Amino acid sequence: MDTITLIQQCQAGDTTAIEVLVETYQSSMYRLAILLLDDPAEADEAVQNAFISACRSIHSYQGNASLRTWLTSIVINECYNILRKRARMERLKERILIFVRLFAPTKHPENKVIEREENDLVWHTIQTLGEKHRVPIILRYYQDLSVIEIAQILNIKEGTVHSRLNTARERLRKALSHLKAEDYE
């Protein structure tokens, strides 16, 4: 079955055509998802959600890109959604750990004071960064915005956001290198 006929039949709601669509592209879409997510369960979820989304919006497919390209973009978007969810969970875990550190009884009460001083030092060090590096750091780590959102807000490319974040993190790492990891435990 040629691609145009397949698309037309899928748009008409032909379940056999939808099965052919899934069978034709599932393995390549799964390979892409596993490369992006590095987790089989999440890759399955992304591909499943992508095919559901594709079937729901197949009527809007206009043929400006190949069917494979169109499906690939849907899979990538689903993977980004999962990565954002994963990042939110990691930030939540970090916040819970901070909360526990701040309010859990410690053997040495001065540890809380030391940690607050270190947090203040990190914030002060962030403030010493130039605007083009400080703003992305604040948007990313204090406002929990994604790289895509930061790029849109600052009207710059996503690659530029990544570059600025990497540069800022490296500068912060150098400026704060005197703090030891064991001080946080």
C-alpha cells in the first residue's frame, strides 16, 4: 500500500490502515525513543502516545513533510514531554532533600547555618555572572523553565541557551570549587 493511500485510509478511520501505519513505523520510532530516553518503558510510552496523537491528528497531515518525518516529530515531542516530566521529578526530589536537610534533626545544629550560608554564597556567585549567563541560570534553576521556554523568552536559539547554561555552570563550579561535596551530606 503506498503512503498516500495509507494516509487517506487512516484519515477515513480504517483500522486496518492504522494497524499498517503502526506496524510500518513502530520499530524505527521505538529506536528513536530509546536513543532519546534511554529507558525501554518510557520509550514504549512515548511511542504509544505518539501513535495515539498521530491517529487523532492524521486529518491535519498535509504532506508538507514525509509521513516518517511527521511521525518522527511527534515521537520527539512525546520524548520531550517525558524528559520534562523526568526533570520535574528530579527537581522535586532535590527540593524534598533540601526540605529534609533544613528541617530534619541533625547531629550538629550548625550544619543548617553552614548550609544556609553556602546557599547564600551560591546565590551571590550567580549574581556575579554577566546578564547573558545569569538570566538563563535563574530561569532554568529558580523558575524551573525548560530550555525551549528560555529560548522563546530570550528570543535566542535553544543551542545558545544550552551553551550559556554550560558556560554559567562551569563558571559557578570554578567559583565555588572550595565547597566540598561532603559539606552537603
